[in-house]
Amino acid sequence: MPLSVPEQIAALRRGADDIITEAELEAKLARGKPLRVKLGIDPTAPDVHLGWAVVLRKLRQFQDFGHTACLIVGDFTAMIGDPTGKSKTRRQLRREEVMGYVERLKPQLFRILDPDRTQVYYNADWLGKMSFAEVIQLASKYTVARILEREDFANRLANNLPLGMHEILYPLCQGYDSVAIEADVELGGSDQRFNNLVGRDLQREYGQEPQVVFLMPLLIGLDGKEKMSQSLGNYIGINEPPDQMFGKVMSLPDALMTHYFVLCTDVPLEEVQALERDWQSGRINPRDVKRRLAREIVSLYHSREAAQHADENFLRIFSQRQAPTEAPEVEIPAHLIREDGSVFLPALIAGIGYASSNSEARRLIQGGGVELDGERVNDPNATMPADGLRGRLLRVGKHKFAKLR
């Protein structure tokens, strides 16, 4: 039986950072027609991680309520590069790079989304065909003063840092996507507030009903500080093997457990709140709560059986202090390999998310907490050939193993 409008609103509200506006969303739902729910993705990285999955899971929730997911692949805008939160101009990607990422991402996206309720668009189909006159007409819909309300743009100008004209056009390009597909709702992370609100404004300018902007919070990464990001190495990919995924969840700071339960699992909020009360009061060991969290996350992307197996492996390795028989394989990030083929070990440890920074990695080495194939690493500034690291077992602290490749 379909959910009523109040029931849909109550369920969709879970974890949301802001809904602009909830009254408009309620009115759209009350019409009883499937909504067109837009999510734009700029394919600039090869993997879907749990942070990205936060908005994808919310989009799937809309699908489960009978609405249509409109996935906008930013094959045009990715070549510009979203300037959101950046203090310098991003490198512009070649179309071949972008489309390579698209092909790798598609099967991952449909591990979360229902393909039968998903319409996939490529914004080069309309942005790439605009004449210069049409670009000028689009630019006329927005003022420079409004664009400079963006904090990151204003900061760059205040600090005499470059701000490219193509970056100023980016929010207009993303906003025009909403016009092109006549979106009813746009989903995004909280850092996309400005871009998504531009979409509302442009829809009004083009005579459309403005979309509801539905913002989700950014998931904090494994370092406990920055948002989850592949470039920072503090992420958990949804394609990672169960043991690797489980182990990474177990390395989270305790303070993030509720954050992850709410945004990354389907555990009822009342139960999440009860678990939080119990571990904070000492009635439950936080490690056991984190094991529950890890099982829930692994189950979503693998299976209950895989999650149980990963839990048992974790207990055997870390509680009984046995060496792992199936350590997760972790690829040495290409950007960490220097021109001479060497790798700075602290940067590697931080780069795969096993330390929050190079400095923390050095402290772990100095404290005797890093081993390669069972031999302690003593030099906090160790540099090793990448070829010599491949195939070796890296241990960081008591809880983190990786078979390097």
C-alpha cells in the first residue's frame, strides 16, 4: 500500500540537512504524480564511496515511494570542474577521462538505485549544443552580485586568488540542468546549496515551477575531520571486499558512530538513539556497537552472510591477536608514487586512510605501531620502492591490515 504524504515526508526527513521548502515538497507530493527527482554527478573519480552513497540512498528512497530518479551525468560540467569549496581553480578534465569514469561508475550506481525507475541524462546534450548567444542569454538570468554571494568565490577575490570566468558559469550550467529536465526536486550534499538554489531561480526565470532543494549532510571520513573523499584517502568504497569494508568501519572514531548509523544504514532512529545512550553511559562496549554498525554497512553492499563472516574474521584477528589469512587488498595510490618509483611510507599510510595525516603516520611509526610482513618499521621518514611494497602485508596499529598491490 502506498505511503501517505505525511508518511513519505517523515521517512524522507531522516538525516536531511535542509529541505527548501518542506511545504513545497508536501504540495508536490499531494498531487499524487511521480516526482522527477534530480541528482547531478560530475564523474571525476572512479569509485562510489559511502559519502556519495548518502545522497544515492536518499534518491533510492524517493524511488521506493514511486518517484523517478533523474540522474544527470555531468559529462559537460565535469570538464569545467565544480569550484565548490575550492581555493584554487580545478584542473579541467578531457572528455575521454570523464567518459572513462562514467563507465566505471554506472554498475556501482545501480547497486543502490533501481534502474527501472532511473532516467540517465548527459548534460552535454544541451549545454554542449548552446550557441554563444544562448550562453549570453543564460548568463543574463543571474547577476554578478548574486554569484559573488558564494563564500568560496568571495574569499578568492578577497585574497587576490584567481577566479576563472568558466568557474562563475558553473553554477549556471548546473542550474540549467534543472530547467532542461524540468526537475521537481534536486538532491545534493549540503555543500551544493548555492548551486541547487541557482536551479530554483533559473526555473522561475524560464517559467517553470521551482524545484524543491533537498540537502543531505556531508559524511565525515575515516580521519574524523574532513568530508569523505577519494582524493583525501579517507573513504570506504561500496565495491570494497567485505573484510576491508568491515575493518575500515571499525577504525572510525567512536564519536562518528551515530552519524554513520543515521546516514549509512536503515537501522530505525529509535534504535540508533538507544544504542547511543547505552554506549555513552557504559552499558555497552562501544566496540560492540561499532561491530553492529560494520555488519549493517557490509550487509547493504554484500550480504548478511558476508557481514557475519567479516565480523568473525575481525574478532579472530584482533581479539585473539592472530595474523589475518585474508587481509584486504589495497592499491598503492598512483599519485603517491614519485618519479623515481619510490613511495613515502607515512604518505602511503595516510593516503589509504589508515592515518589522518602524514604527521600522525610518523607518530605511529615512532611508537612501534607499523609493520611490514611482521617486521617493525622504525624510520618515521621511510621511503621505499613501490615495486618492493607490492605484495607485502602492512599493519598499522592493532586493527588495520592491508595487502599492498
